[in-house]
Amino acid sequence: MAKPSLANMSVDSLLKLRADVGAALSRRAKELESQLSRLGGEIGSRRKIRTSSLKGRKVAVKYRDRSGNTWAGRGAQPVWLRDKLKAGAKLEDFAVDKGVGSRKKSKKRRRTKR
């Protein structure tokens, strides 16, 4: 296919070309979406997705400051706690149950997979 010179084309022909390209792209996108939906149906029937049984469960608050900010001890430390720790406070100062911050975690043995 000969490459047309876009600089020499009129405005009307350029607009028509843009419309043709847009139509071709939308047709191709619909084809790809239908292929993906067919593939997704096949994959979903064969594969089981495992989720954590603890996902979405609420846990008790372990750390709280005087202004009411809380943290359950999961995930990244919140900004308010990180700032206060950098200022020299200790994690135990914010523990709701004063034994929480000072306790060492016990090592639990994991069961081996059979």
C-alpha cells in the first residue's frame, strides 16, 4: 500500500481518514474484547481462586494516641505514629494493652504440608 503524504492532503480528506481509522480501531477493540471474554470464561471454569480466610476481618485496636488515632498493628505504620516515633516516643506508649508493645512474639511452629 502506498503511503499517502499527509501534508499534501486536504482537510476534508484528513478528517475522513481520521474517521476511518477510528472506526477500524473500534472494530478491532470489539473483536479483542470478545476474544478476552471467551478466554476469561474458559480460564475461570478451570482455575479456583484462593482467598485468605482472614481477609476483611476486623481486628482489635492495639495502638491509640490521645487525639483518637488508632492502629491495629497490621500493615504499614500510619503517619501519625511514625512521626511520633521519630520524635522520640516509644511504641509501648501508645499500646492500648500495655503488655502488647513489650511482649516478644512467640514462635509458632508451622505444620508441614502433607
